[in-house]
Amino acid sequence: MTGEESDPESRMPLHLAVRPGGACRVCGAPWPCEPQRITLAREYRHARTSLLVYLALHMIEAMEHTPATEAGHLYGRYLGWVPSADDWNGSVPAVEDARHGARAA
């Protein structure tokens, strides 16, 4: 797949990671980039635990490809953005707030 292929629902380019560095193929930001976080939150809105497992697998792969990167940094990048179970509603508040002009916490 290329970064130019589209998700049929959104008609937006798929924000997939380029291996081994893990940058987004579309925007170049560290994956998961903000657009991909929104997509993942929507896709997994009823399955937070499955989302965390999916992201953890990507984090483990990143750890294998970039052993010099601190685990805490990778945790924040891959898992730290997912709201707690109590706050989970299938959205990404920091990204959604930024789109509406609010400051992210």
C-alpha cells in the first residue's frame, strides 16, 4: 500500500507508518500522527483494549528497529495519547480540542 491510497469512508489518504523509522507516509510526523490517532480512535471506539494491543505491537516493533530510543518516549508516542478507560469515548480530546481552538491539556 502507498500513502496515496484512500480510506473509502473518509476519502482521505491513509496515514501509515514507513518502516523502520516509523514516520507517517503522508505527513512525515512520527506515527501514529494526529490524523491517524483520530482514525484509530474512531475505528476502535468500542474496543479500547484492542486499540491498546494494536498500538503495543507497533511499539514493540519500533523498539526492535530503534533500540537506542528510550522506552518512555515510545510509550508516550504509541500508547500515552489514548485516554484512560474512565475517559474513553472513542475520540482524541487533545486533537479534537486543537481543531476547535481550545488548548490541549
